[in-house]
Amino acid sequence: MMKIIGVDIGGTNIDVVFFSDGKYRHIMTLHTENIDDICEKIQETVSIMDVDAVGIGVAAWLKSGNIIHAPNLPSPEAPLNLRDALDVPVFLDNDANCFAMFAHEILGHASLLAVTVGTGIGSGIIVNGEIYRGGGIAGEIGHWTTGRSSRSDTGKQENLRCRCGGKDHLECYFSGWALEQKYGKSVKDLMAENRNFIYETEGFDDFCRAIANAVMLLDPSAVVFGGRIGMQFDAKILENRIYCYLMRGFLPRIEVLKDEIAVAKGACILAASSML
């Protein structure tokens, strides 16, 4: 039985899990500000636990195994440094793709759209049981343009600048970083004060409209939400709002996966499947 380490390198947290004998064990969580320390810690863990492979889900756009952009990471080269430093096979993929792999394994949908909401917004696409990557970076729903500037009731254009360098992206209005920037508090604190806060933001409507558009493009059997913010969503509220924008005939199940370390678990699945 293989022993595997799964790592989730997100915009705020880094989670590490150990997988063996069909069971996952959470090893550690670090703040992403300490991303440059992760190499040494993972090297120690790999050595102590006699690990066969490492899977890494990272909040970045990847093509041909290389990170081409990572706007929410303080050190985009750190995941690549980790890959190069380890003496065991290392497999790297987008974090939302890893989340999609885990969602597919435990929920069993042959086709699904997996959406993560945390520091940023990501999505992974499962078609016929396999990740769909397109040319490598398919699924970047967080960087769809919202059209907010042309819909402003005040006449004032809202071409906000996204962390990726673009303008008017969905992340500008609904991601963890954007909401914290607008309200001066973390989404976790804001939802503790008012559990309906997230549904009352203008960005929530933009978000649900984007999900509906993606559903009408892909026609998945399910949309599964996760991430440290996304896992707090109420599935029924999501369903009601998303279905407002769906044409007749589109009937995806709307599910919320309440697991903080789902991406790290998906990274284990990535490594295990890549070793076969």
C-alpha cells in the first residue's frame, strides 16, 4: 500500500495530509505567509514517514507542469522549489482540480463542476470521470469578467483591478481577498457577526450568475462547492439563486462539501493515480 503526502497550497493556508491504507490523516496547517518554510517541513515528513509520492494542489495556473501565474501566492516559485527538492515523485496540479478529484471520488458524479471559494475563486471540471484541462488552465471561473461596469445603476464604472492584473473579474467582487478589502474584516469574522452576510453582498449575485452560465455551458450533473468560505454556504440558498438564471432543462444537483482539507486529500488522489 502506497504512502502519500497531499499538500494544499492556498492563498491563506497550507494544509498537509498523510494517506495510507485508505485513510487520511491531517498533519499540519501553516499560514501561506510561511510558504518558504514548507520545503524543509515536507522533506522531514517524507523522510520520517517513508512516503512514496507527494501530490500538491496549488492556487496557480499551470501549463505543462509549470506555474505561469499565481496572483494569490506570496512566493509563486515555492511549489516548484518543493517539487525539485524532494527525492520522491511529486505531482502538481491546480488546487480546484484537486478539489474536483476528491469531490468526484466521494460523491460519485461522472460529470461535475467543482467550485472553491477562499482567498480566491477556482473551479475544476470533471467530464466522464476525468479532469478536463483544455490547454492546461481550463476552469478559471474567478477571472470571468462580470460586466459590472456596464450594469452600474449609478453610472459610475466599477472596473476594479484584480490581483491577476485584469479588470472587472469575479474575484474583484466576491473572493475572500476582495471582501476583506471592502469591509476591513475577514469573511470568517463577518459571517460570525451575521451568518447571512455573504448572501447579502452584491458579489453573491455575480457569483451565482457566473455559476449558472458555467452550468449552461457544461451541463454537469452536479455543482459542488468547497473552500474555507465555500464550505460555509447553504446549499438551498445557492440552489435557489443559481436556478433563477438557468434555462429550463438544466437540473444540476447543488452540493456543499464541508471539508477544510478536501484539496489536500485530492492532491493525494492526484499522486496515487499518477503513480499507477
